[in-house]
Amino acid sequence: MNDLLVQATNLKKSFGDNHAVDGVSLQIKAGEIYGMVGADGAGKTTTMRLLVGALLPDAGEINICGFDVRKQVEQARSQIGYLSQRFSMYEDLSVLENVRFFAEVRGLKQNEWQPRCMEILEFVGLADFKDRRASQLSGGMKQKLGLASALVTRPRLLLLDEPTTGVDPVTRQDFWQLVIKLVSAPLLLPQNSEDLGGVSRRDEGGVSVLISTPYMDEASRCHRVGFMKAGKIIAEDSPSNLRARLNGRVLELRGNPINTLRHIAHQDKDVEDVAAFGDKLHVRVRENTASDVIARLPREIEAQNATLIELRAVPPVLEDIFIALSER
């Protein structure tokens, strides 16, 4: 049985001269968390809107859970939960009323939405706040409410468009624990095959999540990551395989003044790039030149009366990969 919940091929979407999505292809398996990473304007949100059927592609094919989005858009949407960047709840309604509204819009009857709403609110940690107005929720709680509304119809595919932007680190951590739990949580799966038109979701392998994020630590939590730039996916793989592309080519440089160190490192013939990471610099070097640069840089730093605290090879992180790919 085909376990791909998303099959998108050569998607293109332009707005005038702006090629927002330019040949994007995606395949996402059941039970997979796929992270889409890119700068603002890279095409992440437009890609999601194409997948959910909110925009029509200029070219390309989209298949969601076996449904052709061009020809069977309502059937495809019935399999999707979508959380957009902006909070779109009704702030004068309570938490429970918001979730109920989205449940009834999707056709759930009272004997279905009542237990389902409480089940989902318990899952996201909002059961104790069911009577609180949405306008009185914190930013993190609003995001959890948005997630609850997206989950109320038991979607097979969850699209999350930068869901943690602007929330504090603790809330980001809590939200990600929910996402990780989601892909394997039995309570979110239909209990019989009638919910899927005769196909058991347990046989299909569970829920998939497509999430866009500007945070590399979040991308590291995904099973696979796609880096987007100028409407294209320029690299796609597991986080570990992506990091392996720069194994042995990243040096950590600490000292002061940091701007002088950055200038000195940039002048070295084997250095490709120097990027600031807090109070440190990551120096990317050409293949098989790390030991030469480590031997050479301290002398160059001393010659310019700067102070070297530490220079060592370190494992690359996704930020290093993204910076390297963005330069191409």
C-alpha cells in the first residue's frame, strides 16, 4: 500500500513577475514530520496554500491522501488540518466554542463534537480553560487553541505554518512536545475504517505533519528537512545527513575583538565563509583544509594584535548548512 500522504510534483505559482513557487516537488510519508525551512519570501506559505487548495497552481500536480486536489478538493481538504501564521480564532468566543465552531463547520454532529472537543482540549492542555474567552489567552495558548481546532476532525495531514513564531522558548518547547506526540497518539486516530471511507488509518501509518519554521533547532526535530530559496527546494534530507555535508569543514573561533577576528579569517585562502554565532564565529573551510587553517590562523591573529581564546573543529549545525546552501 502507498504510504505517501503528500505527493506534489513540479508545483509552480507566480504573482506577476514573482515566481513564489518554482518547481517544488514533495513526498511526505504517513507518520513523518517534514520541516520546511527558508527565509521570508522563500515560498513556504504559498506552497502550503497550494497543498490545502486555497490557491490553484499554475502548473504541477497535488495528491493528498489519494485525492487529486484539482479535481477532489473537498475530499482532500477533509483529510487536512491547517494552522496558519496568524491567529484566526473568534476572540469573543470561549475556547470550547471556538473548537465547536470548527467541528460543526466540518460536519460533526453534537454527539460527535462534544466528546471530540474535550478529548482534543485535554490533549493540548486547554481542558481547564474551556470557558475562557480566546481574547484572554496568552500567545502560546492561542496557538494551542489553533492546533486543537485543526485537529478536531482527526486529519491525516497537519499543515503548520510557522506556528511558534513570536512565542517564548518554553511555549515553543511545549508546542513541539505536542507535535511529536501527535504523530503517534492513538487518541487522534479514528477507531474504525468508516472514518476513512473503508480504509483504517491505523493501517495507513498515522498522522503526518508538514511544518514551516525559521528556527533551526525546530528543524532538527523533524524526520526530514527541505531548505527553500526563491521558490525552490534547494536541498532535502534528514537533519543528520544534511549536517554530514560539512563534516570536518567547520571551525569554531573565539577571541576578541570579534570583528577583527572575522576580518582575519575571511582573508585566509582556504576559508569560504565566516558567520557569527553569539560570541563565537563559525569558520567554514574548503574540504581537507581544516588542519592547515587551524595551524595558520593563530599566527595571522597574533600578527594583527588580536586575542585568540580558542580555535577548534566542531560538528556542523543546520545553520551552517543553510548559510552554505543560501550562498549558491
